[in-house]
Amino acid sequence: MTLRFDMPPYAPPRHTVDEIVRDIISAASLPLEKAATLPREAYINEAYFQHEVATILEPDWLCLGHVSQVSATGHYIALELFGEPLVVLRDKDGAIRILSRVCPHRAMDIMPPELDFAEMGQIKSLVCPYHRWSFDFTGAVKGCPEMHLAEDFNKADWKLAEFRSDIWEGFIFVNFSGDAPPLRQQYAGLSEIVRKWRIAEMDVVIAMEWECDFNWKVMLENWNECYHHLGIHHTTLNPMMPAHMTWAERSKSHFTFCHLPYKEDYVEPVRQALAGGPPLPGFNLIEGLNFQELTEWGLYVGFPCFMMLTFPDRVVWYRLIPISATKCKLLTTTLVHPNNKARPDYQALIEAETKLLRDFHLEDMQICASVQRGLGSRTVVSGRLSHLEETVWQMYRYYAARLQGTYPAPDAGGKNRSAKEAVTV
């Protein structure tokens, strides 16, 4: 029997944002068994990207950092998001704030990269280099030279703007619209899954930045499925966690969760280590994990673009910054518990794990760049999805729901598998 789809295999170009939105909603309405990819214009059209910013990205929570990156007073992260220069910093009372870097005097970026301001560091105060206006870590004006002749001027009226922020499991988020549902509500189910890792107590010990010539969704959707283990990762990840063994939890309204269980060859060393045998390679195991959690990776996307992997000994987090229809920026990181720093092999371990993270991410970078190049072709078809790409289909449902001003209903999709026998360490 021939299946019929709303979008023909060789679909005509979509010229308007409304046409692109219509076809995304149409694609997302297909059941998993008939799932097909989104129109190419969703990944290359700049007008549609700006529509995504307004309807998907700015109205929700976006992750900018981890508390360990701003661990003391004056520690900061400077970055730009959707043309907005931001600084994430810890104030004197220990609170973490997200402030605008735009001086209210003459709109100067107070931490401009053109003047070699570092993206991360520690400062004693915020000082605009243009006219030396200074601000404390709440954004209040401390000093404004030569303003004493300005009539009706009250420096208390000229604070740096502050954006709504929140912290979830140690990760720092911003919400530009100011009206997103609370993070503790959106990620409540995810909190239950990852609580044992105690991520807020971890430190970022590896961090690498990448300038990427592809759409943010290309990166996100590649991250979110393991079907490609048998392709580009056939010598790195597939021998350990074969694509056909991976499986996705049922759809959630605000996140996806995919299980990457180890092949039996890699499970046996875990059994031996738990029985007092040779220790496992890598960092110290997370205490309190059960046997299933010790023999798989957990792959997550918190909508719209929070990317995280849990390992038995660490957490990997990617900060994804969408820039345009064909560009994004990544920070790839590894987080571990501080008890690892006492190990005599700590520095050597960091070097080895940095290479590992770089190597398998480079494979993804090559693939994503090639996919973006392919999306520019007029011959792009509406491809079919494998059951191993269920989380990509879940992402489509999220895009479509947000474009209509709502969130996807949970519990659609494949069947959850039975958990392995729990063995607590």
C-alpha cells in the first residue's frame, strides 16, 4: 500500500513564513509510524528564523551557564544572544543575575569584545569604557562623572536592565519574554530523572567553543537521536552503545529522554568493578546510581534547546546559541564532582577526556555542516524517519505546538521499555 503525505517528496519552495509554519504543523501532525522531515526552508529561511526567535526561543527558557562558572562575587560570563549583549554574574549577596551590558547613557556595550574584554573572568565592578559610568552587580549606578549639571537627573533611575533568570539543577537560564512557565514546573519530570547526579554540586572542567555554519535545529536534532551511531560514530560510539539498542521515553511536554544502554561487552566490566574488580576508566562513579544508570548514557533535550548527557561518572552539557538561519554557536562542556581533583591522575585524565569529547563532537560537526549544505539543494525531499529518530519527531511536535502558542501533549509515541534490575551502589 502506498502511503500519502501532505507534503510531496519533492516539495515546491515555500516562499512565506506562513507557508513554512503550515508545513511544519502538517509534518508534526503525522504519527510516528508515518513521520517525515520538515520543509527545507525551516532550516535556511532567515525570515522564518526570526519568527522562531519570536515564537519559540525568546518566550521560553534558554541556558547560558552553570553555577560553577560564576562561583564567587564578580565572576561573570559575557555573551550575546539575539543581538542582546548580556552578562551573567554573581553579586555580593551570592545571587546570580543576568544584566544587559548596554549602558543607559549612550548605549555603549560596557564589556565590548572590540576592547578585548574576556568572555569569562572576575571583575570588581562594571565600568563603561566610554564615559566611565560605573555600576554595582545589581545594575545600579555607582558613579556617573560630570552629570551634576543635568537637571532632574537621579542616578537611581538609570540602572542596567535585568532579565528574568532562574537556576535549575545548577544551570543558569534566561527568559527574554518574562512570562515563561517556571522552570521547576517545566522540568519537574526531568529533575526526578537526573537528581541523583547532583549536577549543581559539579564543576565545569572542560569547555570548548565552536562557530557553526548550520541551523540550530540541525545540531539539536542530530544530538537528539542515536540512529547515526551506526554511520558517523561507527568506530567511536556504536561499538559501545549500538544504535539499534537505543530507545526513547514517551513524549514529554517540555523535554525528551533517550536511553543509550551499553552493549554486553561493556556491561561486564561494570559488574566486575562493583564486585571489587579493576576500576573503570574515566572519572569517579557517581554515588547512588542503580545498575541501569551505571550501564547507559542518558540523552536529554530540555525544550527549546537545552542539551545534556548523563554518564555514570560525569555530565556533558552543550550551550547552543542560535545566531541566524544558517549559523549557531556552541560551548561543549564536561562537568564532574570536585572529589575527582584529588586523584593523582587528574590532569592526565582531563587531557584524555578533552580529546575524547573533541573527537566525537568533531564527527557531529562534520555531519551537521554537510546536512546544512544539503538543505540548500532544490532537490531536498521530505524524508521518512526511523523509529530510532523518535526524539526528532518529538522535537517536531514541540516546534509545531510553540508556533501555535501552546505546548505538545505528553505521552505520545513509542512504548517505554522495562527498566533493568536496580542495583544501588
